[in-house]
Amino acid sequence: MHLQTIAYHLERRIALSAIRSQFESYELVKREHSFLLYKITNNSYIYIKDYGSVVFL
């Protein structure tokens, strides 16, 4: 499987609790204290790191 990725660093911390309340309609695949991984479609994911990075796969 080949996944294309693009990553952004926002240069500020992200409140993961606020993200969870905004992304309730998406499947939360994995949750740790420092990151969230959401499945958007069959081959599409969003990885959000609390230190300010967002990766789209």
C-alpha cells in the first residue's frame, strides 16, 4: 500500500481535547496522551501531535 503524506507544523501547541470534540464524526483509531490518529476514509488518516504537528495521510 502506498500512502501520500503531507505534514504541517503550526509552531504552537494543540489542545487535543478540543480536537476530539470537533472530530466526533470521525473514527478515532488511536489515542495517546500526546497524539490522536483519526481515520477519515478507507485510505485517509489525520495524525495530530500535541506539540503542533498535523500529518495528513
